[in-house]
Amino acid sequence: PLPGLAPAASRALWLELAGAWQEYSAADAAYRTLLDEAAAAAAKRLRAEVGREPPASVRALYDRWVEASEHVWAKLIREPRYAETQARLVHAMLHCRRALQQLVAELAAHVDLPTRAEIDTLELRLHEQRTRQRQLERELAALRSAFAGRGDAQP
């Protein structure tokens, strides 16, 4: 069920956000599975190394753990499935973000609040006006300076 925050017209946006969130959850689970596999492979590699030659200190054990993790990670990021899984995750996050932005804009319009696009437009216009004001102030200062210079030359 959809929350009673907006008119029925927003139902499609809520449904799109719900679908995007499901897509993100699945992509996140797939990415975490890859990371779990990498962690398990690194642990297996570390156990094998420690079994062959025990570390002399905790620092040596830590160094071996870092080496094993880096080796597994470097191998993983070269695999096409990693690139595909990460791309799927990023795409899902962007889809969620877009759906949420559309929903928030719709809700804001219903309660007569400015949307993000309107705020961005206002910020751009304000920046342009400030730039123009600084330019006019420089021109006015130059004119005052020129006028003051002419006044000093006359008796």
C-alpha cells in the first residue's frame, strides 16, 4: 500500500520508486556477494600461506593479509562479472535517485514548494545578477576615477 502523502496522480511515481528500490536491492546483494567471495578467497589464500610458514609477528600476519586481499581484489576487478555487477549497482542507484527526485518534485508542487529545478534556476539567475552588479560597480568606479581626474586638471 502507498502512503497517503500525495494525490493518486503520484501513485505511478511511488510505484517507479518502489521498482527502482527493488532493482537497487538486488544489485546491492549481487555486489555484496562478489565482495564476500573475494573475502573468502583472501582468507583461504592467507590460511594456506600461514600453514606453509607461520608469521613471525602480528605485523607479519597483517602484512600477509593485506597482500592476500590485494592479490584477490586485483584479480576480481579484472573480471567482466565485476564490471557488470558494479555497473548494474551504479545504474540502479541512479535510477533510484531519479525516481526519488521526480517524486519529491511532484510532492513539492502539490504543497506549493519550489522544486529543485526552480531553485537551481534561481541560483543561476542570482549568480548572473551578482556578476553583472560587480561589473557595473567596476565600470562606475572607473567613471568616477576618470571624472575625478578631469576635475583635478581644471582650476
